[in-house]
Amino acid sequence: MSQKRYILVIDSRKCINCKACIVACRAENRVPLGHSRDRINEERRGSFPVLLATFEPEQCHHCENPSCVRVCPTGASHRRDDGIVLVTDDTCIGCRYCMVSCPYNARFFREDRGVVEKCSLCSHRLDRGELPACVQTCPSKVRACGDIADPESEVSRLLDKREYRVKNPQTGNAPQIYYLL
Amino acid sequence: MPHIEWGFLIVNYLFLGGLSAGLFFVSAFALYLQQKDPAYERLARYSALLAPWPVALGSSLLILDLGNWYRFYVLFLHFRWQSPMSIGSWLLVLFTGITLVYLWSWLPQDHRTGLLRRLKLPPSLNRELSHLRPLLAAIGFPFSIGVAIYTGVLLGAVQARPFWNTNLVAQMFLFSALSSGCAVLILVLSLRPKLLEPAQIRFLYMLDIFLITLEFFIVLPYLIHGQLSVQAVRDSLELILGGPFTVAFWLLFLGLGLLLPLLIEIFETVPALFSKAEIHHNRRLAVLNAALVLFGGYMLRYIFVYAGQISAFR
């Protein structure tokens, strides 16, 4: 079997800003109040009656060339072979260089434990063959997570037939959240 | 909105690390000149005695800034050449070690004996190392430059922050660090007039004029090149060109911390430049000048640490 490569595909236009993904993530990963591993960027344009509101879910982009992993002095931030970028609690010294280096502000500092935390793409669930909590819970089916190396997977099929973009590719991080257009 | 993660502890540390690097640099330079003129020995000695302390204090602040300060040893279980912080922490430890041995080599016999007795260390450590001074200075010299450069590379190597992401930051920090080392010596020599020899002050002024000029001609291209760069860099420069750090940058750093001391130093050394006359050397002016240089160095690091973290790709 070939090596898996997990990515996230997001169809922002379906997002209704219900924030169920944030709540599900908090419950699944015991994220402390005051922080969250995912967020929804809101943008409002125009004035009544010509208005536009857009909602764009965002979290760690699990970059192929992650700057957080490069700058980490202890190797606590690392990228698994299946593309998931993780922080090992035990070796994180809390220097926060990764937070400063992340172009997507996808990380936060956990004051109670003195370590940096971020979206793990629910690697523990993926390893069991389940979907990440945010993907599982989304009521309007904004999110898809799967193996881009498998041409039959949902994410591969979505990217085959739809146009998409990634955020700020100019940073050179090769982000792996694909936003459908 | 990006969050400020690195605060004043980091600003202080970058400043203090650079200060030690500057002091060691001046000491090694003066030791070299001492071969021709023994008057330089005092300069080399004072800077050698001062050099280890700022970096030791700065490293302690750095450790205190960690989320888990007691895990700092994990830094030394790894060497990751792609991480400026990993390279930097090794550089810092080695540099601090060298500055301490170098300091030891400058201590007279009775001071060493007294120190060993007070620290309850075996008297066999009481070795005369003065013959090793040139060797230690030669080994430490690249480390001092390395520490000074690394404080800038730490910021400059971050692609996500357009305000930092240029090698000019490292050069700016290097010359600012060396210049602040000069300033500390000018301050010490001017506050204790009996130590004063005009030749030493003249040497320090000349060296500092050289360093400040270099720094100025790096700040200038930083601004020009930034304006000619991609949109994200131009946007980030707005922070100092018309944003929250404009006064800090133009008035406090560039005006009071760089150009005013440059003018004072040129004014003081003009007589010595064009004739064999001695420099003016007004002591109060020298103290003011040194304080301004140190203030400017501190402001530079404050502006870069804070403004850099606010800058981002939009």
C-alpha cells in the first residue's frame, strides 16, 4: 500500500458560521477555553442593501514545507510521513518560535502547560479510520478530509473536478488546506 | 490579528547578547593593537572583564521566557542546523564559555586566588593563562561576530514576517551590537577619569563612527529595498513609515540613537582627523553619547521585535 497523504478540502461557500467545528474540536481535543485550534474568518463587505458576508474556516494548513518545523530548535514540531504536522508535548520548551514563524497564525500558547498547541487533524481519529471531529460534525458539509495519494478518495475527486486555491502560497510553505472556488 | 508572543524579555536578551559580542569584539581588537601600543592593554582588559555578564544575564532572560524554563536543556540534546534558534543556543553557550575563560586569563594572580577560595574551588585551577589571551581572542572573535549576527538571523529567517525577512536585519543588528560594545567602554572610561587616556577614547570614537556609519548605510537600503519589494514588504514598512512605530523609528532610533551620536563623535574627533591635535573629549558629552548609542541599540531591537510580529501576509 502506498503512503497516505492527508489533506483538508474546504468549500467556504457552504459555511454558515455555526461554529460547530470549533465546539467539536474543543470537546474532542480538550482545548482550553479562551483558545481554539480552528477558527472561522468572517468578512463583511458593502452596505445595505448590497451586502456580502463570507465565512472561511481556517486551522493549521499542515504545510508540505512547514516553517514551524524548520525553526523548531528541539524537533518537537514535526511532520509525519502522512503529512500531518504535530507538536510533541514532552519536547516542546515553549519558546514560541513556531508561532512567530507560522504565516497562518494557526498555533496558540497553552499557558497552563507552557507548550504550543495546534490542530492535529485529529491524527488519533484518522489512525483509527475515523474522520477529524470538525469534518465529522460540520452540518453543512463544508469540509472533506482524506488521502490525496488515493485517486478514488473524496478529496481527490473534489480537486479533480473543482477549481481551488490555497492561502498565501507566496510564503513557500506549500499549505495543504484547499479552498474550493 | 497576529499576537505578540515575544515581548520585552526577548528585546532585552537580543540587546544584551549583542552587547557582550560587541565588548568581546573590542577586546580582541584592542589586544591585537596592543602589540604596537601597550596603552591598548587597559582597553582590552576592561572589555574582557565586562564581556561575559550581559550575555549571561540575557541567556537567563531567554530561559525565563520559555513556557517550560526547566526544559531548556532539551535545546542541547538536539542540533538542528535549519533552526536559527538551535544554532544560536549552541553559539551562546560556547561564546559565554569562551568569554569566561578569556576573563580568567585577564585576572591577576591574587584575584584568582581570592575568587577560588570564596567559591571553594580547588586551588589547582589557579593557572596563569595570560599567554593564552591571543589564542582565546582569536577563537572567541568569530563566536562574538556569530552571536551578534545570529540575533538578527533569528528574526530575518522567518518568511512569515515580511518586516524581518531580509538579511539586512542581521547586518543591522551586527553593527549595532558592535557599536553598543564601544559605547559601554566609552561610558566606563568617561565615568572614571583616572582611567582615561586620550588615545583610547580616540580609538573608540573612530571605531564607533565607522560602525554607526555602516549601520546607517544598512538602515537606508533596508528602507529603499523594502519600498521596491513586493506588496507584503511595502505594507509591513508602513509600520515605521506611517504607523505605530514611526516616532520610535525615526526620532528615537534613527535620530537620537544613531545620527545624533554620530554627529557628537564626529564633532569630538574632528581636530584629530585633520591635524595631530588631540580630540576634544568632553566627558559629559562622551557619557551622553554612549547613553544615546545604547538607547538606540535597544530601540532598534524593540522596534524590530514588536513591529515584525505584527507584520504578516494578508
